[in-house]
Amino acid sequence: MRLATVAPMTIRLIIVDDDPLVRAGLTLMLGGADDLDIVGEGSDGRDVPELVARHAPDVVLMDIRMPHVDGLTATELLRARPGAPEVVVLTTFHADEQVLRALRAGAAGFVLKDTPPAEIVAAVRRVAAGDPVLSPAVTRQLMTHVAGRPEQPRRTTAADRLAALADREREVAVAVGHGRSNAEIAAGLYMSVPTVKTYVSRILAKLGLNNRVQIALLVHDAGLLDEEQGGA
């Protein structure tokens, strides 16, 4: 008897970039993947609301620099809506303040425009599955990039938000802030990896965040990384 096979989920994708050559290149690269369906394209951030409403994508690949409404503003507006698709920002820089702003707004990560096609496809798949496209190593690089004491209003606001966490949740959040993987957190806090995943999910729900990168940025803003280093 033949067993029925389950077809892979088709990921609906929108590409937003003001350069038609970049859009054409991405369409060519990504269109070859059987599980990716490019359902729309836009040339500016102001196109995003209408494109999303019309095509209901799972993921939006969003350029940062566009002439009228930039990708950062478009990401902030889009991710503030309920049921919004995931956003991956496209950039020519590995880590800068614009990427950080996009991550704070709820983008699931970023890819460089010169990233190999297979890696871009993998990034889209990961984001569609609910995983950010930032490895612990890249998270650590971002924390280094924003190193230094945050402005006092941001620090106070972040600390107030983190006060909602229980002690164990706070420990996990700080470990995420240091860019540690789930396995590293489990070993350091003497718990199982599934338990770490449960804590991370609970932290995201309590704080109203989208992914662990936002946890890391919030922990940094609250000055918890500075405190731990100072107490070492």
C-alpha cells in the first residue's frame, strides 16, 4: 500500500526594492525554489500596505533605502498590525543602526544583498517557520555594535518592561542578550533545551516581542549586560 506524501507548505513571498535589477535578480534566484511563491513586488515602502492586503504573504523581503517610504518605516508600520507577515530586511551593511532599528521594529532578521542564493532561500524558510535569521554569533556582533550605556529614558523603559519577568525568566533573557544558543543556555542554567525553549516563548509572550533578537536588544537597553560584566 502506498503511503500518502504531505506536500511542503508553500511560502508566499513579496519583494520590495527600488532597484528593478535587484528585484529581477531576487525573483530569478528565489523563483526556482519549489516551496517559494513570489506573489508580488514593490518599488517603495509606500507600496507595502496594498501589496500585503492584496496578496497575504507569509514573508516580505524589504530593502532599507527607498526614495519615498524607507524600509524601516514600512517595517514599523507593517509589524504594528495584527497578523502581519514576517519581514526580512535587505541591506548592503552587515551591522548598522538602520538594521538595529529594523530589528527593534520586529523584523525577523536581515540578509546581505550579496548573500548566496541558497542562503537567502534558507533564510526565508527559517523566518516562515518562526525562527529569526540571526545566529547567536551575529547577535553578539550586534550587541558589540551597540555597546555602551543606552540613553536613560530607553534604559528606564526597558527595565520597567523586564520587571514583568520572574527571576528564572530574567536569567534566560540575559543569556539570550549575550547571544547564547539554547544549548548554551541550557548548560549554563542547568536545564533542558526544551525547557529553555519554553522559557523563551514565555518571555516573548509576556513582553509582546516577536523574536529572541528583540529580547537581546531589550536586555541591552535595560543595562543588564553592563551590570553582569561589572559584577564579574
